[in-house]
Amino acid sequence: MDRMHWNTKALNRADRLARSRHALRGQLVGKQVATEAIGTLLEAALEPNDRVCLEGNNQKQADFLAAALVQVDPQRVHGLHMVQSVLALPEHLDIFENGIARRLDFSFSGPQGARLAKLVSAGAIEIGAIHTYLELFARYFVDLTPKVALITAHAADAAGNLYTGPNTEDTPAIVEATAFSGGIVIAQVNEIVDGNTTTLPRIDIPGDWVDFVVQAPRPNFIEPLFTRDPAQISEIQVLMAMMAIKGIYAEYGVQRLNHGIGFDTAAIELLLPTYGESLGLKGKICRHWALNPHPALIPAIEAGWVESIHSFGSELGMEDYIRARADVFFTGADGSLRSNRAFCQAAGHYACDLFIGSTLQIDLDGNSSTATLGRIAGFGGAPNMGADARGRRHASPAWLKAGREARAGRGGASGTPRGQKLVVQTVETFREHMQPAFVERLDAWTLQEQAGMELPPIMIYGEDVTHILTEEGIANLLLCRSDAEREQAIRGVAGYTAVGLGRDRRMVENLRDRGIIRRPEDLGIDPRDATRNLLAARSMRDLVRASHGLYTPPKRFRNW
Amino acid sequence: MSNLTPGLESLDFSFTGQRQAGRFEPVLVGVVGSGNLEVMLEPASGIECTIHIETSARGFGPIWEAVVRDFHQRHPLGGVRVSMNDMGATPAVVSLRLDQAVSELPA
């Protein structure tokens, strides 16, 4: 670092811009780069060992720029340090195979998790760390600031202003960090408007933060991750949803919440206007959400349950519905959704009283993880949603009640009054193919050994989990007063898994007497009432009907 | 045993009932489909509750035993034959179907 000069970033930026303009010549008009010249631009603007964000979101992907980066000359561009939230496309790993990139800091690798694990063990990728979304965005402003950001938006105008469309997602966080630290921002867009006869619906990213714009030959890829077909929701999931609503949401008066992805939580969403209504809970629970626009929430929105929803991203097919329900969703003056992953993660962490989500494995301490052997996947936002916000200071009845339960009878620092976030893990005791959800030892420990990680990849720590919900009942871990009680509370809802069969029956009955374990019958729920007829929509078609034809489902779905 | 479909496992259990089921029309609930099962209850002579299981998921005998033992503790019926055709239902679904079937019996 040369501290005789204080403008090295600006000089370096000017160099890169000059090199790029020179290389592009007639293929650059204003900020607009000819589509076929993208390789020229990347080779001119990038320098070896640059820190680069290749925008990979949970949903939308800068797929054209990803494909172009794979094609650059490794003699000129190599050793890149990639800092992006999601590795979704094969190209995100191809660049490591051909030496263009070397180091990786990320949050979630979903579909690429198995290949990532192979490349790491072959020494082709150096992983800095696996972060939560919020954590990675935070590091963009501390020690992982991108030098070059390769982003994607729906449209640009001649000045380089960008309209992201409803899937704003990570873009504002990435561009803010890059543009205000002397970096270069290159955007792929689906269309370009001239700014006179055609204009952007709104401006999501101001043009003076954007250096180059290139029109992609195809619209950017967006994955419909949050669509769940109600036809696939089982009676057991209905039963568990009834227990969640009556035994947790109503019990604590949960007004503000976040739902994880999956059929378990879709079942809850679809039971609000039916079962929830029959319990007289409308207006008393589930009014404010940090949530992607889940199609399964349409019936509850239509029935007047929902006051507000802020979203991390959007969901394909929900655009017109969102536009028509602008009182509920965060929309621009143009009418379309503005999502924002960074803000929504902050909202979920600090302003929600409950998170409920599913997992693959839970151990006897209540630690849970979706990490499986042979895959390095990360957890995206779940650890922030599913963690008590220790910095929170505002009170709400749900938060205070959870805090009271956790602290009753305790003295000293651990008895100091404060609230606690409700963190619920909902699992059927056996997953498909009779894989037990309850285990003595998480696969995460073996994965830690295999991949040489410093810590086992645990998604939600047992210390943060307040309730475990299975078809057998609810275990309230807030009320447990020892590790032994906690273990038996978990065994007591673990059904016929080896962990469940290993319970101390007398101790479990004692926990039940104290309300730490509650069975469906303790909650006044008859499992035989848990039929699919309780679902406010039983098919995709029902959802479309509930939306008055405004929701147009995508062609394919993905199970979690 | 010769007419068993390859891959199917056959399990049998028997419990002594404390309450006779009496006479009733056979009861059938559930469907044979992936992750689901069919449960049939028929009257039988004697005081036993016999349970016959045909399952596509092999190697889960101890879990079946625990599931049907708990079932018989909830409903200590005698004079009844329970037959199940299973295609990989979880214990939760099995217990639910058994309870649904019993609730169809005359009170």
C-alpha cells in the first residue's frame, strides 16, 4: 500500500476505463457495449487476481456475463477471487477449472454443491469462507469489496440507469460496494431503452454507478424456487401445520414472521384462511411478513390476513398479482415489485418474531443442518433468519413471552430480562426413503473432517432453536432446564427413529405433564381431522383461481 | 411364500385383545401409492388382533413392530385381522391410516 499517494484507486479505475474504451473502439457507444464485444471488455477491464462479483443470486443469474467470463483468455485474466452469494450455474465453477478464478467466498451453492466439493478436494478451489447472505454483503463493505462487479438487470437506458425488474435481489448491495470504492460495474440487460421514446419504468440503480451496459442475447435466467404445488402437500404436513398455528402462532400471538422454503410451511400458509379462521385468529397472527412472494400465500392475502410483505427476491408468475396487490407488497411508483435481499434479511433478522423452516437432520442438542456428505452447499439466509437477534432492543408480546420462558427461574446474566426470537424447526420424523430426520450425530461433523473445515457446517444452532415440531408433537426447548431435559424433549418428538425409540419414557411423560412436550391431543387436535380438505388451495389451479387469474404459474417446479 | 412379488417383505404380528371388535363390515382406508398404504380391517374369530404387512420397503421390521404395538396399545382390539399393503409410507402415515380405519368401526 502506497500512502504517499491517496488516489491509487481512482487512477487504477481510470486505467481500466481507458483500456476498455481503447479495446472496444467502435463497439462502445456511450456506456453501451456491443453484445459480441463482451469478451474484449472483460479482458480489458479485468486484471489478474481481481476480486470479482459475478452476480449469482438465489433466483436471477448474470448468465450471459458468466458464459463470457469462462471464455476469456486465461493468459490475461487469471487468479480471480470470486465473491458472490450463490453458485447456481455450471459456469460459476467452470472458471475455476480453467484457472480464470482461484479463490471463492460465497453463501450458497445449491445445485453446484457436489461439484464444488470435488473441486475443493482436487485443490482447484480455495474457499475463503461460507457466509450467510447478510454476512457476505457486510464483508463487501469491509474486506471483500469487489473490484469489478458483473451484474444483471432487466433494462438500461442510454445513461446506464438500470431497472432491475421485480428481482432486484442482491444488485443494490453489490453495486453500492463496488461503485463507491473505485470499482467497475458492468451490467447485462435484457433490453435497452433510448430514454426518449422509450423509458425505464423506474430507476433501481443510478446510471453514474454503472460503467458499461451490454444487451444479452437472451433474458437472464430466473429460477422459480419458491413455488410449491399444493397437490403435493400431505395429510401429515396438514397436521403439522395445524399444530404450528394452534400450538405456536396462536400461543405466542406471532404477528411478524418469516417462512422457510418447502411444503411444510406452504401447508401453514394454506391453512390460515381455513383452520386459522376457524380458530378466530385472523388479525391476531401473521400480519407482517419477510417473505418471497409465495404463491401459497395468495389465499391468505385474498382473505385479508396479510398487511405487508417485504421480499428478498420475486417469484416467476407472481408479477401481475403483486402489481394488483400493491398495498401488501413493496412496489415502485411504476407498480412492479422492488425486492432487496440485504434489507429483507435485515428485516427477517431484526423485525420478525418467528422463523419456521425445515431441515434434513437434527441432533440431540437441537443443532440442525442440511449439509450432506459429498456436498459443500452453504445455507444462504437460514442462519440469520433462524437465529436470535442478540442486538434487538424493541419489544413485542411474542418476543417477550419467549424470553420469559427461557429465563424463568434463572439469575445473574442469564436471568436478565430480555426477549427471544422464536425459531421453529419443523420436520417429519422420517423423510422420504425412510431417512431419519433425528440423528445422534449430524453428517456435518463428518463433512467437516472430509473438507477440512474449521467448524462443522451447522445451519441453525441448538442454542437458537426454541421449538421442534414433528407429526408427534411440539417440543418447547425454551422451557428445558438442563441438557438432559433438552435431549429427552427432542427424543420425545422423534417418533420411531432410533433417537425417538431411545427415549426415557418416564422422563418424556414428565416433560409432557409440564407442557414441554405437547401432543396433538394436548392441543385439542385430532389427527383424523388433518385432511387435505383443510387446504385453502389443493392445486396450482386453485391458486390461480384464488388470485382471480392474476397469478400465472411457471412451467416447472422444484422440490426442496 | 412362492407367490410373493420379488422385493416385497412380509411381516406378521399378533396381540391379545382386551376388547372384542364384534361383527362389522370390512373396512378399507388409504391407497396403494408411493409413500402411502392401504389398511383393511376384517372380523376374525378368537381374541387376537393379527396384523399382516406386505411392504415394498425392506428391512424396517423393528419399526413396524413398534408402530403396530403402539397402535394396539391405543386400540386394544381383539377378533380383528389387520392387513396392510405398503408402498414406503412413513410411520406417521401408517399410524394415521390405522386410526382412520378403527374410527370406521361401529362404536
